[in-house]
Amino acid sequence: MPNWTIFENPRLGPQSMDAIFARMVGLEMVSHTAKGLVLKLGNTELRITGKDLTYVRNGEALDVESGTITGIELKVGGKVLVKAGDLSAGAQTFWGAFAGDFAPGIRMALMTGNDVITGCKQADALTGGTGSDRLLGKGGSDQLYGEFGHDELFGGNGQDFLNGDIQNDQLYGGKGNDTLLGGEGDDLLSGGLGKDSLTGNGGEDQFVFSAKPLRGQADVIVDFVDEQDTILLNGNVFQGLGPEGRLQANRFCGGTKALDAKDRIIFDEATGRVWYDADGSGKQKQVLVFTLTPDPDIWVDSFFVY
């Protein structure tokens, strides 16, 4: 039995390289060495780099038995669709899944090592597995799963779904209306542009706001816990908040509008809405930044300027 296989679908269990490539994309192995292997069909080329790779004959198939996977590159028509580098995945536990026609995007997962995985312009599903991984969805509506380790997930463009899962993770939605789930650890969640849904789950989570607040682009924080979680506001974007550190009390007020010229952050306990007002009680209109649900509870001590 081979120690490393490529899966058609993680839920369907392992299959041999020969069976999966023949049935899915018909890729043929054209070269294999201790440093990697190359599979091709027409204008589609898959390169897997590694070190100390060994192979075993499995009928008509040649399977990777041992060694370390260090990178993957998939090209169609000379154009790179997905590239994963800086990998340290043991061949015994490495697995991935590639879409049959490549058009919907690339699916793959890495079970070990501290990995860097970059998706393509289409919709990707990337899973980090164990280790502290860095997943970059780029274009398309991506699904990123950090799983174990201290992971960094970047959605990029599109309506992305990011799940940090276990340990302390950093999630960045980018552009689009994204969904971010922090998991069990002390996580950092930054939705970026768009109407994002942010859920810290367990741990002491930080919700970061570094994009200019726009009308109709407010986020929703699903499970903010006062005196446990914190809100971080970029002082260059949210101007007039005072020096870096904990937000000054005279920059915060309760209610539905600023009460004086120094007020910048306004919290309406009845609705859970949090606004930013660039000039306090002046002529500029306040902008909704985020809404707390389901039980809004937050006070000035939860806000920090950076």
C-alpha cells in the first residue's frame, strides 16, 4: 500500500495515483526523481517537488511511498493556476484534491508542516492541516481552513469563508462580503472591505478594523464578549480617536449620536450598532461600522487604537 496518495475527494477516501489521474484528468507521469515528479496531459502540467522521494510499483501505477513534499505547481496553457511553496509535508501524510477540469478552482489540503498555499483566480478550497500555515485565496469565492497550528488566512477578492479552527489564528477577509470563524484560540479577525460576518468563538479574540468605513458596508460581530474580546481601530483611518492604546473615555458615548465635538465612537445598546463620527457633533454624518449580535454589550475599555 502506498503511503502517499492523491484523493478524488477527501470524503471518499484514498485512491491510487494511477486511478485518480486516469479517471479525473488523465494526467500521465512523464518523469520522477528523488526531487520530484511531473505529470502532463495536453496543455495541463502538474509539478510536485520534494526531497528524498521514493516510489513503489502498484500494478501499472507508480506511487510515492516516502520522502518530503516541498512544493506544488499546476499550469494550464502555460499559466499557473495554483502554487504551493515552502512546504514540509511528509509523503506519508500528504494529500490533496484537484478539480477535474480546473475551471472551478483548485482543491487541496496539506496534513503536516508549516505550509504556504496560494490559490488561483477561481474559487479555491484550501486546508492547512497541522502546522502553522499561510493560506492565500486570491480571486474567487474561496474556502480556507487553517485547522491545527497558528495559521494566517487571507481571503483576497470574492465572498470568502475562513475558518481558523484550533489554536491562535489570524483571519483577513479582504474584499467582498466574507464570513470569518475564529475557532477555539485567541484569534485576530479582520473583515476588510465589504459586509462581513465575524465570529470569534472561544478565546480572547481581537476584531480589527483597518478599512475606511463606508455606508452600507458595516460588519456583524456575532459573539463579542465584553471584558474578554477587544476592538482594534486603525488611528490613520479612524481619525480623531486620540493616541495609540486604550480609547479615551471622552471619545466614546452611548446612544444614537455624538453628544459633543470630541465623541467619535457611538454605541447604541438597544440595537448593538457602533458608529464612527469623524467630527463628533459637527456637520459630518456618522457611519455605521459594525453591529453586535445577539446580546450587544460593549464599553469604552474594549476599544484600542493602533
